[in-house]
Amino acid sequence: MRIGVFVCHCGSNIEGTVDTAAVARAALGFPEVALATDAMYTCSEPGQDAIVQAIREKGLSGIVVASCSPRMHENTFRRAVERAGLNRYMFEMANIREHVSWIGKDREANTNKATELVRMAVEKLRRNTPLFSNKFDVTKRVLVIGGGVAGIQAALDCAEGGKEVVLVERESSIGGKMAKLDKTFPTVDCSSCILGPKMVDVAQHPNIKLLACTELKSVGGYVGNFQVELRKKATYVDWTKCTGCGQCMEKCPSKKSEDRFNERIGVTTAINIPFPQAIPKKAVIDPASCRHFLKGKCGVCAKVCPTGAIDYEMKEEVLTEQVGAIIAATGYDVFDISKIGEYGAGRYPDVITSLQYERLLSASGPTGGHIKRPSDGAEPKTIVFVQCVGSRDKSLGRPYCSGFCCMYTAKQAILTRDHIPDSQVFVFYMDIRAPGKLYDEFTRRAMEEYGARYIRGRVAMVYPQGSKYIVRGADTLLGTNVEIEADLVVLAAGAEAAAGAPALAEKLRISYDPYGFFVESHPKLRPVETNTAGVYLAGSCQGPKDIPSSVAQGSAAAAKVLALFSKDKLESDPQISRVDIKRCVGCGKCILTCPYGAIKKIDFRGEPKAEVVATVCQGCGICTSTCPQGAAQLAHFTDDQILAEVNALCRF
Amino acid sequence: MTSINYSNRFDANFVRMVEEASEQRLSQCYQCGKCTAGCPCTFAYDYPVNQIMRLVQSGQKDTVLNCKAIWLCATCESCTARCPNNIDVARVIDVLRHMARREDRVAISEVKKFWDSFLKSVQTNGRLFETGVLAGYIAKTGRIFTDLDLGPRIAPKGKLSFRPHKVKGQAEIARIFERFNKGVIS
Amino acid sequence: MSVLTGKELRIVGFLCNWCSYGGADTAGVGRFVQPTDLRIIRVPCSGRIDPLFIVKALLNGADGVLVSGCHPRDCHYSQGNFYARRRLEVLKHFLPVLGIDPARFEYTWVSASEAQRWQKVVSSFTERIHKLGPASRLENTALPDGLEKRFAAIASGELPSDGKAATRLEELKDRIHEFLPDLDIVIGWQRGFDALHNTPLFMRSAEDLEKLVWGPLNIHNTATYLPSLRGKKVGVVVKGCDSRSVVELLQEKLVDRENIVVFGMPCSGIVDLSKIDRALRERGTGIGRVQAAECGEKGVTIKAGGQEYRFAMEEVAADKCFHCEYPNAVLADHLIGNASPSSSNGKISRQLAAFDAMSLQERMAYWRSQMDRCIRCHACRNACPLCVCKDHCIAQSRDPHWISQEDTITEKLMFQVVHAVHTAGRCTECGECERACPMDIPILAMKRQMNRAIRELFEYKAGTDPEAVPPLLAFQAEEKNIHEGVL
Amino acid sequence: MTGAKFLSKEKLLDWLAELGQTRRVFMPVEEGGKIVFRPCTNGDTPALVRDASASPKGVVFPSSAELFRYTKTKARGGKSSMELKPGTEFEPALIFGTRPCGARGFTIFDRVYTGGKFNDPYYRAARENTLIVTLACEGPENTCFCNWVGSGPDDPTGSDVLATPVEGGFVLESVSERGEALLESPLLQPAEARTAEADSVKSRARAELPPARDISAAPQSIRALFDNQKFWDEVSSKCLSCGACTYLCPTCYCFTITDEDHGDSGKRLRSWDNCMSYQFSLEASGHNPRPTKAHRLRNRVGHKFSYYPQLHEGLLACCGCGRCIRSCPVSMDIREIVLDAIDRVQAKNCEVVHE
Amino acid sequence: MIKQLAYYPGCSSLGTSREYDMSTRAVCELLGLDLKEIPDWSCCGSSPAHSFDHSLSAALSARNLALVETMGLDMVATPCPSCLSNLKTSSHRMQRETFRDKVNLLLDKPYMGSVKSMSVLQALIEQVGTDTIAAMVAQPLTGLKLAPFYGCIMNRPSEIMEFDDPENPTSMDRILTALGAEVVPFPLKVECCGASYGVPFKDIVAKLSGKLLSCALDAGAEAVVVACPMCQMNLDLRQKQLAKPAGVNFEIPVVYFTQLMGFAMGLPESRLGFDKLCVSPALLLSRTLAAAS
């Protein structure tokens, strides 16, 4: 074997604290190393060309690059090696930047460590064998979980790309949080005007199969061949017959049931259609407040329904779908203000969240667009907005900034001044975060044109006094505390991970951060991909973001899926396990421990043997560490290869 | 407000001492003002709480230790309870009082005098002798009219005793103060 | 290739690619300063880490080994770290048995975003290893004198008893006779080359049946032959401990239940021939000169070199019999009478106690002295009923090349670790490995310690329930008794 | 041949220490209930009550010996060269306390390693520099059958000096010239009267030995049964095919050669191997001519009692020490197999017995 | 089984809040809560001490905790929130080795840190429970509208005090409801009454306490129920001083919750000390008696 070692300076990132020339000199002395040089930027084009040239001229059969993390540029160099005609797996990397040069200044120790890491890489490379991926066909269908604006955009783009889409939405209608908005910043254009048509497109698009009131039950298989189980909840209304006429809603006697769509600011009937532009516009019975389920009598809706769509005996059903890719667009939840004692913990009726206020502003809301105090229905004159509620707050475990509260509060201030011209609007803020296009100008309009009074300081306490609410805040610019007697207090509650997001992450086998948001493959370079091939992210499920970013990520995720499906056959990752039929004694331990069921028992000349299904194996290596006699070996991470690295460190 | 030249009037030592004594990292405070908002006595202060924190952050030792606010603080823990960054603000203010007293810069003498007579009574009797404290305070400040109006309201209740309630272990309490004053602990 | 002497120690890291390797990267990107000792080996998943890698490193020069994977429930392959947690926790309990300080090995969970936590993990672990100093090498640990004596006669206690041993044999022969026609083979024991040595008997015809004997000299575990006779209809006569091996083979589906017929005999303890040999040598003769021997339940009378010697059962019984909980077959198609179990008062056998009393240094020295006379004949492996992969064992394989042919004690001990780790959670302490060793090396002590760790961690005893899955081939999302070291 | 000498029991260690100045002296010592040959360090007492558990072959033919070391060096311009360094030089040795069967084993080795076409330098260097002082047996153990193979409790073959234990000491008789030199030591006195006593000890030992069975028909019988799979299946049913018997056997001389490399340098090792293990006859293709333990047992018994005798004028490659019987985990008895084979062939009295 | 508790009365129990101490002892005795007074207890130093120096304040508190250790008990109850705050903060800080050694240098007998301190209110809730209290009620306070006032340091900071909700405590509310009274929603439950500034700065107390009383009146309360000697003094004794800044001539009784408990359980007035209050609740109590019968 003739190995080429390339030690990268990475500008000064590595050269700053590692003597790369010394590492190269030492590497020349390693077994089977034919060439060892150091280069300024190995990952740059000239850098890569130098490698290709060296392979061709010197007839090298393996390359070691000592530079940054393989998680960063392993594929880059593998492609370069492939360009030169070598198998892309005859390549190893030594991470001498993130694990060496960046974590310490001791040049002598760093150089010695880098040399040893190169030695380990060379020893592993000497045991590498060319690997060839084989092809497997792809189910060119995509599952989009979550029907918010991001999910809708992703579904539409994929459908437009000619691929079949299964859009799954937990609630009875798509639209997510945006459907609950009256207007959107910074253009103050009506939310349902821009979202409604997209929702209709989803309903009418031939390629999109919309499944509302449905949740993901389980995911099996792998990229290109996911088997997905979906749990369709019982709506107690047969949607094939329901025309959405709304008769049942008018006649339903139980008027006090919880109105989840209107954020519990109003009440609604047990059987209801969340909002006029709902897609699908079908009724759903809430068993928690329907008298038929609670007391066993009633049945008014069954009587009045013109198409006889009511079916109390409806049961939950499980559907299965075959898809090739999954886009998670499950959005976020509003921070639960009952956790903040000093603002009344949700006990005071007129201390509401911004989304509840948005429902009051909305024409399709419980008050038909007239701002009324939930307590007595009176029109509030002094309205106080409190920013950073449940955001930028370590004591509540939410140290991050939710990003879009400053903007929607400015919008709501403007709308309030529109709805009630003689109203007094105060906004307690710490810093105005308005980074987008026309964003800052929009907040300035709220202050300059609409006279919203912005007070720089946080609110310590809100308590009722008579019919008013004393908001005790501070004005740090003035350098004192301030009190306002408010009629209505709107808390700009921040965004937190959707309830159940961690459970969904575990089903999709993607990881989530301490707050429950899904973790992307790379924060800057791969924001919509995850570490699990074939699973993509879009919208606030990956972190709080506003509508433009969510839509952009919806399209980005769709683009990724379309790129995935552009190839007829997908190449399987060749780093999978293989069973040596000579050594296998058929003890079945590997079959028992394989998380993916990727190993099956075969009969070989009368003796039981194990055999790995190439396409199902994900390359975790559990079977390799379980097989006592080393019959199962994970390609590229075989026992010998890892032992070579251990021996490089410990034997000599 | 005097303008500040950070290079020569920034007392880094002071900042470090406050952080060590209060075991709080002052850099965590992003000046949101919630402590000032919640503090019941802001109206009586020369500098509101968040400005005191800002002054400490920027090492303005003299301004802080000479200010009146730290003596008017009622130690009601509202600021600590509600700080979004979990800073124990009340303890920082406590530490500032310790430092101010040690350098004998007490902006409001009445409070110090009241507390001194309180501690004197504890040192001598082991338990608080309420009337004694009031008498001591009046003697020290010369404000003979303090709570004169309350005299007639409380006298008939028979709650005020005119003799201190000595504690058998009084000597031990005295020894505590003595050891403390002798600087047994640095 | 070595660490900077005086400044660094050899610390090997095994990091899972998806979480901890990413965490280490993020720590690098965040410029979180860390000591330089750690060298990181990237593996796809913590489930890929075979505990033997860690022992191989620790025995060959590593001063510390750090393993880090994804947090439970957050594994990219969903189950890898669950298996890893069990295997690595068992390893942590096993290292002190070899005399390796368990503090030199730690496993923890770090996600890709926890840069600061990774800095803390590396710094505190490196500091801990520096406090411990360089690891002592197996090759040059001096043997403190007097260590040998401690393990002389160390077993005591009460033996199971069975009253009517004599009539049992006839009843057994009738029962076998009845079933022999539709069985290819029935395995039992017959008299061997001298009065004290029985030998396994493979009965194929009625005439073979005559040679069948029963008594304390039936020391071999008949279940050892079952895996290789797979596919044939086999009858097997079993003592209590043998039956546990049969159950373990059933648990792992290495034999088919419908192809074996188990004849359970009540057992009142078997003899340990090396104890008899030692006793006879003390009396000037030896086991080689035995002319006649007559074994009853109460004891053994031996005629050797013209003289008669009488030994009570307590003096010569095998260690495992003193705490025997299963004198009757755990599973049997035909149970011929039953014996009353000995009061296995559960106190750990004196061998374990003696072992616990030794310091780490002494234990390493002990194994160094014992393994020195190992001739690598692998009789311990071939006698073990669970070692079904003896023909392809990694002890003699070049690919994967775990053990070399070099004549060092480290390589010899490495095989014993391989055997202990591979039988962890499976070994029924039948003692065949120790009995088969021609050099009389007490290797069962290692498996006993491993079994104690398995009992403590998983409240599990091998070979007692045919339906149970061996603990290291399964996992729990929330482990009851495993509390990962907090680094 | 000079006269026999007498060595008193008390002077034994001194004599060994004296010999120890010029060569490494090995003697049987007890370790953990077994007796192994170890270089004698002061303070050890030899265990001479019975034969050692392990055979003395380990001194001359070590379980793993370094043949040579190699280092690959790279010159400039990518050309690389290989440098060889011979393995450790064999230091002269002396084995004291082996029994006649142990010593006889070496003669079986000699015919293979130095006697025939091949001349193994490593073995020759060891064999020529090793003196063997054999201790005659006073009485047989159950597993002894040296008289079956033409040896005996006082068989001097392969030894340099034969020591016979007598009252209070040993009578040393030199067997080879090299043995002569050994007897000059001042610690020894002329034995005169004691030789008679030694002879009586020898004859008594011979008498005690149970009468030998005639196994001269063994080579032909075993060859006849070569294809009789049923016989070998039955005979090998209880065998565990572990190989303990071969590593203890004084006449088993098979080995394997492996290269253990550490990066660019490494060493070539010759280590014991045994035909009972599956890997011994495993071919690169994965085919194994001796896949089951029956085949392997047939090879072990056949080699000792049939193939070797054919090549070496009928000399059985077994010295009857009985170690394979004593140490077998399942007490296989090679005598029983050979006798069974002979009876089986006589009953059928034809060349090849298939059934 | 109700554990035995050490009892730390606090200095004000000898003087300004004698009625709080009397009613506490009477009620606890009736409910079987065995309070063993710490022999020869001394002052905890209250705010003056911890404003002077933390180790001195800890030493003064630790002396009492050490006495509890010698009594062989591991729990101490105190009616006064200021004493409770000092006891808990000191023992919390003394969990750290370096600080504990520093404080023990000041003491004759070192304190080992094994005592858990709690308020009498917490002891009643946790050891006795509202059901037992409700069962013991002889004369329910029907029709009596009460505003429970907890004061600022009874439950704050929550990491150290570890009892009830720091922003919206409900323990006293539940007791008063158990006694049959009607608890009016009182938003300023945890606002500061001005504490020890009564003497040097009357106007601060007047402003703060005035706001409290006016808020109580707005909420429709007929009496304010307190559990802190300092709050009681500022709201009751100084009630007249509050009139000027608030512009309201207050005449609202300020009662200890233990007094009301005693009354509701039929304890004689002599053991409850209603007479010691400045604004007498007698009128209200007689009305509830009439309403109850």
C-alpha cells in the first residue's frame, strides 16, 4: 500500500499551535507512507487538486488528511479521492483542529498529539478495503408532519415537483398558528387572505393526500423506504358525508366547551368547525364536553345533520403509508403564562397572551374583531403590552429570545390604535429585536405614527385594583419604576417546543435540544436536514422563527426532498455490516440485538447462518460488538480497524 | 451625574470583592429593570436598584458606597425573587452595606444608629429589649419625637416591659460579638 | 509514538460519531481549552464499542479510557447506547477483578450541543487520571509472597443430601431403557481408566446402558456436548448444575427443545479430584497410584499404594456444591426423585470473600502468577457448554486479530477476559472451565465475580428460566440499578 | 564409561547450583497443585515425588520462540529495505528431574527436526546445548504404559545421565559422553556399593509395572480403520477436541509460524500448534480436511501409532507417559482406543474394515 | 403521628407581638402540635445583623440551632418570618464547608447543620393539615370577609424558604377557609409593609402599609390577617399614621391567623390576646358568633 499524508495548516487555525511540517516529517516515517506534505488549505480547490495529482503521479492507494473534523469535510475529500480514481473509502481523516489546535496553546504537546492522531489514521487506513454501495429503489412519496405554514409550503412545493405528498395534521384543520392570526407584520396584510388560498391549493392539489386529526404512531425502515404508521383519531363525524354546513354547531346545546382554536379566550360548541376558512371544513365532536359522551343522552347534532354524518361509535384507526422522505414541520407552542406568578399566573381574566389578543382582533374571532375585555366585555382604553414573557428568562428555563414577539407586539399596537383611536398603548420592552426587511421601520411607525408609548424596562408585577390592573414596571432610561393602571394587559408570551416534540423526535430517531426543539444537522450549513438521512425539518419545530423564515424553510426542505427523489435509485451507505459465512455458527445473537431487524437467519448447507439485509442495515455496529467470534464485521469500522487504532496508541 | 473615565475610575478590585462576597456573577445582569420595578422603596431611593447594579458592574465604588439607596432597602427579597437571571440582588445590596459600614461611609445615619442600638441590646441582653432599643435610638439621634404618638396607644396593652429579658447564655452572645470585633474571622 | 513524558498520560477516548464526537467538535469550535492527553477514536455508535477494546487498551499501556455516547433515548440508532450502558457498567464492575482500578475507565453521555459539558468531562477525567498516576503494568507487577496460601482450602458449608442414592441408578436405567429406542444417543457417565476417574458415556445400545454409573464421580457436565449434536435426538442425564447449562442453551436457542430428553437425577455433591490429589500427596502418595475407590454419599474411601484413606465429603467436595441451590434439575422431562438443597445461605463463597480482601495490586500480581503457567491449550473454552463458537474463536484468529501468539502473560490473560466477557450474564458457574484446566488455574474465580456483578446489576441468575433473555442481549430504557458515573 | 557416582540428597541443590554457573538449570517445581519445569532459583525445592504435569519439551522446543526480528526502513526516494536480526541466542540448559518417558520424547523430536532430510537450526542449537539428567521411576502410576512402547522406568534413551533414587540420595550413571563430563563434580562420590541398590530399585520398578499389552499390530489396524468413520465417531464422541493432551505430550512436535508486526518492525514466532484444533488444518479456501473431532482424533492417534512408525522403522511416536490420559478433561484413554482398534481389525481380519 | 418540634418564639414574642405567641402556643397545644421551647434561646439578629455581616448573623442563628441539636430534635418552628429567614439562610449557607468553619469559630459550641427550620404556619399545614383544623372548628367564622397578608420574606426567596408559592401563597387562605371564613382575593399578599423602617422613616412605612390597607378595603375585606409581628405592628399600631398619605381614615382590625384559629376553636379570649390589638376586632367577632348560632 502507498499512503499519502496531507497535513493542513487551515490558515492559522492549525498552524497557529501545531507544527504541521514536523507532523508531515514524522508521518513519512510511518509504515507504508510514501508521501507526506503539509499544505495551506487542503480543502480548497488547489488543495484538493494537489491530492488528486499526487494520487495519479505517485500511484498512491490511500490518503490521510490531517485537518478539521470529518463531520465537516469527510465527504469533500472523499469526492476528491474518487475524482482521482481511488475508492472513496480508502481515505481517513485526523481531526487536528477541533480536537487539537483549537483547544490548547501548548505547541509541543499539540504537535505530538497531531502526530499520534495521524499515526492512528494511517494504521486504520492500512486496514481499509474499498467499499461499494449498491443501489436500491426509492418510494417517491413524502410525508409532511404538521400543517402549519411551513408544512403547507413544503407540501405544495413537493406536490408541484410532481411527488405524492401525505400531509398529516394533528388538529382538525391545517393552518397552524398562522391561521389564528388576524394580520401579519410588517405589511399588516390579512393573514387569512395570504394563507387561505394556499390552504385551498393543498386541499385541491391532486398530489397531496391531506389527513387531519391524525398523528404519527411509528416510523420503520430507512431513507427511501420508510414504513409509517399513522393514528387517525376518532372525530365522531363521518367526513365523507359532512359538507361543513355548520347546522350542528348552531343547534348543539353544550355551548361552553373549550375553544382551542381561539386559545380558550372564547367558548364554542361541543361539535365545531374551528374557523370559517378551515381546510378541511369538517365538524369534529369534542368528547370531553359533548353531552352524549358525558351523560349518555342528547344527540341533537345527529338529528339536525342533513347528511347524517354523525357517528358516535367511530373508533380510532391506524393507517400505514410507504414514503421515501419525511419533513417534520410541527411548529411551536405559546409559553404557558400560568408559570409566571407575578403576572397573575393566568388567574386574572384580563391578563392574556398575545395570541389570545390576536383572536380578539380577528373578525372570525369570538368578539368579531371588536376588542373587548374578557372579564366584562368593555372596550379597554389603556392597554399595556409586556415583552419577553417566558423568553430571555433563565429563572423559567427559557434563556433564548423567541425572535418574533417584538414584531407582533408592534403590529398589535398599531391595530389597537386602529380599532380604538382614543386608546393608550404602552409597551414594556428590553430591546427591540426587528432584524428583517422593513421590520425596524415598522416598529418605528408604531411609536412615531401610532403613538404607542415604548417604556424600556421590565414589568415586575401585575395586580388588579378595582376594575383596573396595576402594571408595576420600570423605566431604566428614566431610572425609576413606573406604574400604569391598565384596562387590559397583553403578555407577549414567547415560543417553546410543541408539546410531544421530544416523543416525536424519538420516533423519527432525530435528536432534540434541552428545550425540545429538533436539532438540525448543522446550524449554519445544513439548517433543514437532520442527522437521520431522509428526515428534514421546516419551521419553528427547529427553533422559533417568523413566517418568512418558516416558509423559506418549507421550500428548502421540499427542495432537499426533490433532490433526494431526483435519482431513481438511491445509493446505500456501504458502511454496513457483513457476516462472514465461514465464521458464523448461527447462534443468533446478532439477530436478537439488531435495532433495525436487518439480519435474518438463513440455511447454508443445512447449517443456520446469519445474513445482513444490505438496504436495511444502518451501520450502527451493535451486531459486530455482539458477535463473539467476529463473524459480523461492520465495514469501515471492523474490529481490526479499531484494534489498529487502539494498538497504535497502546502497543508501541 | 458625573461623566466617567473608564480607564482610571473603573475600580476592578471593588467589582471582584462584591462578586466574591455575594457569590454572584454581576455580568449576568442585562439591566432589564425588573428589580427596580418590583422594589417597594424605589420612590425613596437616590439610585434605583438596577442602577446600583449598573454602578457596581462599572466599578463606581465611591458613588455606590456613598449612596442613600442601600440604607433604605427593606431587604424584602422582591428583587431576588423575580430576577430573570437568577441573581441574588438582595445579597449584593447586603454586601454593599457591609462594605460601606466597614469604610464608615453611611449616607443615612438614622438607620445605622437604629441598627447599632438594636445590636447593642442583643449584645448586652442576648434578647432584644424593645423599649431599650427605642431609647437608645432616641439618645443617639436626638429625635425625641419618634413614635411619641404611639406611646398612648401601646402603653395600655401591657406589651412593653421596662426591664430587659436577660438570657442565661448572655455571656456566650457577648463572646460572639467580641470574637467578631476582634476580627477572629478575616 | 508516546505521550509527552512527564506532561501527559495515555488516555484513550471512544466517542460516538453522532453526539459526543460532535460535542467535542463544538467544544473545539467554541475554543473551550482542554488538556491534551485524550486521543479520540471515532466509532459510529457507543453500541459499537466492544468492552474488549477497553480491556485491550488498559492491559497494553493506556492509563485511562473514556467512552462517551448519546444520551439515552437520543441515540441516532435508537438502541445503541442502551446496550452500551449495560455492557460498560458490567465492565466497570469487572475491571477491579483483574486488578485494574475502575476509576481509570469512565463512560458518560454528551450531546453534540454540550460543548461546555464536554470540556468539563475531559478536564475532570484527565485530572482524575493524573491523580491516579501511570497505570501499573501486568508484566512487571511483583508477586507479594504468601498470596498462594490464601487460596488453599477455602470452601466450607453444608452439602445437599439425597438419602436413597443407591436405588436411583436402577430407576434411571429403566427409564432410559424405555426411551433409548427412539433416541440416537443418551449421554451419561461410565467408569474411566481408574477407580477415581469416571468418563462420559455415550449410550447407543442397551449393552452401553449397562456401563452407566451414578455417584459423586460424575463430575463432567453432559450438556457440553448438546450444541455439537444439534439435529440428533439426544437424551442427557443431568445433575442440577448441568440442567442449568441445558436451560441456558435453550434460552439462547442453541439447542432445540424437541430434540432433547432430559433425565434429571438428584445430586448430593461431586468430588474435586485436585482436592483428593492434594490430600493424597500430603499423605505421601498421589492420585496416580489409586488402586480402588468406593464413593458413598457420606464420603470416599481410597486404596492407594497399599494403604486405605478415608475422606469425608466435606473435605473433597467441589466448591460449587457447598452453595448448591439447584441439586435437582431446573428442567427435566424425567425427574428421578429429588434431593434437599443445601442451606445456600447466600453468603458469598469464601473464595469471593478472599478475593475481595485483596488490594488491586495484589489481584493483578495474583493473576500474573497464575496465568504464567497457562499453556494456551484452550481446554477451558472447549469444556465450556456455552462456547459454541470454539472452532472460530477469536483467541486463535488472525482476522480479527485480538490475541497474538506472543508468549506474554498479557496475551494469556486477554483470552481469560474474552471468555469472562463472552459468558457474562450466561455463565451458570458449572465449573467445567476450571476443572478442565490441565494447569489447575482458578479461572472460575473471574466468572464468579462477573456473575456477582450481573446479579447486583440485573437481579438475574443465568440458566434458571428457559424464557429469559440473557441481560447483555437486552436493555431497559430506565435501568433500575445502573447510575452512570457523573463526570 | 566411568563408574557410577552417588549424590546425597542434601547436596542435590548445591550440585544444581554448581551446574547453574555454566548453564540454565531447569527442574520440576510445584505451582498451584501442578508440577512444571522452571529455571531453578535459589530457595525452590524440586518436586520429585511424581512426574511433572507438563513435559520437559518446553525447554528445548518453547511454546513460543522468536525466530528472528525484522525492521523495514525507508530510504529517501521511497525505496524501502528490510533488515533482519536473529532471534534470542539459545543459552545452554540442563534439565534435571525428567522421567525416562520425558527424555525419550526428545528422540522422537530428533528424528524429525535433525535426523531426517530437514535440519532445523533452532531446534538443533537448543538440543545440542541441553543436557538431560533423567530420574528413574520408582513405581508406575495408573496411567503409565511406557513398557507398551518399548521403554521402561529406567530407560536411558535420550538422557545424558540416569539418576536412580536410592536411600539418602541418587546413583548417577552417565549415558552419553556429555553425561560423563557432568559426573566429575567433587560433590559426587563414587557409588560402588550403591549401584547394586540402584539396580534393585530399577528391577523392582520394572516388576511393579503392569504387564505390557502387545500393540505391535497397532499401525496396520489403525491404517485399516482409516476410512471407518463410524469407529472414529464412536471413539471420539466424548472428546472435547481441546488440545490439552498435545501440549503436554513429550512427543507432539507440531508448530505454527506467525508474524507479529508492530507497524514497520515485527518478529516471526514459532509456537506450539495442535492437530486437535480446527484452525490447524483449516485451508485458506475455508475447506477443512479434518472438519470434525473424529477426523482430528483419528489424526492424533494415527500419527502416533501408525503414520510415524511407518516413516521411522516402526518406532511408536508415543513414550507411554500417560499425560494425555491424566490431563484429559473427559479422561479419554489412548490405550483403550488403540486396543479397541486392534480388536476391531482382528475380528474382521481383512485389510480395510468399512462397516 | 405528629412529630415533636422545637419552638423558637423570637424576641417580639416578649413584647410587641405577645398575643401572637400566646395564641400560637394555645392553638398548637389544642391541635396536639407539641412545641418544645428552646431553653435559653437568644435573638437571631434579624435584618440589623445580616445587614452588618453574614457570618455574625449566621453565628447568632446557629447558636439557637445548636441548642435544638442538644435537645435531640431535628425540626424547629418559629412564628416570625424574619427569624425564619435568618435561620434558614444561615443553615443554607452553612452547608458550605468553608463558611461553616468560619461561623463555628465565633461560637462556643459548633453547629453541625442537621436542623430543619420552618414557620409555625408551615408546621400547621404540613404536620396538622387543614382537615384536622376544620374538624376542630367549634364556632365557624361564617360571613367574616378576611384578606390574608403573608408579608415579603415568609416564602421568598423560594430556593431557600422552600414553602408555598412565592408569588401567590395559599397556605393561610386554606386555613381561613377551613375556619369557615370567606377569603377575599387580595393581590398584594406578598408586598412589603416597610418592615423595620417604622422607627427611622415613618413615612416609608406609612406609604407602603397605607397602600396595603386601601387595597384590602377595595377587595372588600373586613379584617386583615397576618402572620408576621413586623407587618402587624406597621398595619395595626401605626394605622393612624397611615391615614394621612393614603387619604383614608382606616379602622380595620389586623389580626394574627393563630388568634382567629383559637377563636374559631372556642379557646377563651384570655388565651388569645385580642385585647392586645390596637384596632379591636371584638365587634366583628361578636357578629360572626351571632351569625354562627
